[in-house]
Amino acid sequence: MNFFFLKGNKLLVLESVYPPSEDSFLLAEAIEAEKGCSVLDMGTGSGIQGINAALLGAKTIVCTDLNKEALKNAEENAKSLGLKGFEFRQGNLFEAAKGEKFDLIIFNPPYVPSEEKKFEDLDGGKGGREVLDLFLEGFEKHLEKGGKCFFLQSSLNGEEETIQKLEEKKFEIEEKARKRIFFEELVVFKTWKKGLK
């Protein structure tokens, strides 16, 4: 069992759960969550993004993951801080969102380019974009009017392609954070519907 710290709070990571790394913390630092907002934390892992949003003032947080152990891990971490308003649901991408809409959607997708997916929490398929593209295709249906979405990607996965896809959907896009790690840069994007900021 491992541990990590978030805003001075010690939280646990179970062995079978993706441990928060530089990408997780970069995303968490970039998040803007308004008081009382509703949040969808996709691929929650240890719960870092949902818990961070709750600490920033979010009222209802739905955490989803394919991994049952991750949901258990996230729930234990939220309970250890006495946080309320959480729901934990198993499912792939938006299937666990059950048609609901949220003020804020947060996603740190698997982005490692891979010919086949051996590790669901790391492998992003060919070009590292398979999961990201499915996300970009579906997130708008789950965003409240005026809602915002924060997600992370690697510079190796084609930033211009991401920007183009969002512009085609009439979304604004803003780079909120960037960090060089070895041979790539990690980028956090914020996106929202044009005219609704």
C-alpha cells in the first residue's frame, strides 16, 4: 500500500490502483471548481481529482472507473477526510454517467501510445488518442449549460488535433498548465462552449 499527499492530506493508494503521478498533480493544480458545483471525475483511480474538487467547494461528485478496487480506494480516501456528496460508479467512459449532466468534468485519460491495451489505466491505443477521442466525442452531452471540462494529454498525442476537434464542436479551449517530463510535455486543457464562459 502506498500513500500520497493532497493539500496536506495523506491519502492511500491500493496496489491495483493507478498511483497519482506528475500528470495527476498537474491536472489537480489546474482545476477550477466553483462552490456548490456538480462534478464528474472520470477514471477516478485513487480519487485525487474528485477529492480535490470537493476540497475546492464542489457539492456533488460522481467518481467513475472500470476498476472496482479504484472505486473502493477513492471511497475510502473521501471518507477518511469526512467529505460528503460522493457517488462511486463502475463503468467505461460515459456509461456510468447515466445520461446526467455536470458543471465540471475532469479526465486524465490513458495516453501512452500502444498497439494493444494491456493496461487500461495507461495504454491509450494507437497514437495514444483512442480513449481521448472517445471522450472528446461524448463529453458535450454530459456538460451543463455553461459547464467546463478539464483534461490532460501528452504532447506526443497531437495537441493540434485536439484543438481542431474542439473548435469543430464550437468549443473554446485554453491551455491551463504544461510540464516537460523526459521526452514529452504534459498539457492540461480547459474547454467550454463558445459564448458560455
